[in-house]
Amino acid sequence: MASEYVLTRDITATVIPAGDTVALPAGTAAHVMQTLGGSVTIRTDGGLFRIPRESADALDGFDTSTLGVAQPAAATGDFSEEAVWSAMKTCFDPEIPVNIVDLGLVYDLSIEKTPTGGHAVEVKMTLTAPGCGMGPVIAEDARQKIATLPTVESAKVHIVWEPTWTPQMISPEGRKALGLE
């Protein structure tokens, strides 16, 4: 992919993999590396950054329609466990072109009915590397997408470290996308 663009205005971006938020000034040259999950991963002379969908139009000439839908299709249908899994499949590590489910990062999904008839959803997930600063960003992305599903009253995503993630946890679909099979 790696197409070059220039920022037309100042934007806020997340440093990859540190997870810190920084300002990128107008005029910064940026190569688009990945456009999955509704955000854009760019490389500049200063390193890798994740920019949100709302800032993608600052990339002069970038076609924001390539970002796809902001929310999973299941957000408009009925609630189900499958809808939660589908929502999580729209979340990506900004450095790896495979969703968090197929990467094998999601360890547990718990859904409980609330007293009002809604749903409380809790997810346990890990990261490919301990200490990755992007963990809270990825977990929040998953939480927000789950929270948009019908009848979800609360959504929590916890980062856990047991068991330790290994590449063997990648699904067959993920392995194929990464060219491992």
C-alpha cells in the first residue's frame, strides 16, 4: 500500500507502539501503511502513527471511502454473541493486517443479561507483546464497537497476560492473511 500524502492541517495521532498521543503538523509527509478497522496507520520521518477516521481527510488526496464502515454491520441488527464477535473482528492492531479475533488475542467473552433486559459484555484479551503501548488503544476500540451493539448497556475489555500469546494462536484465516499458510 504505502502511498504518500501530505497533511493539510494539524492532527492528533497515536504513536505506534508507544501509545502516546502527539500532534502532527500540517505539511508532514506521510505514507499510508494500513487502513483497517476504520483508522489509518501512517509512517512519517518521525515513525509510525495511528490516526482516527475523523482525521483521515487531512491526508491530501486520500480517499476516505477506503476506510469502510465505521461500525460493524451487526450494530444495526439484533444482539447476539455472533454480533459481539463480528464487532471485535473490526478491530486491528495498527501494525498487523489481521483482526484481534483471528490473531488469537481474544481469550474470553462473557455476556450477561442485565435487570433491565439489556446486556453486559466483558472481554478478556491479550496483546502480541507485553508492554505494547497500543494495548489500551486497541482495547478501547473493541469496547466502543461492542458498546454500539443493540441492547448493550455496558462493555468492558480487560487486557490479561495469561496464557502468554504465541503465533500458534492465530486462526487459519489469520495465518492465510499473513501468508503463513
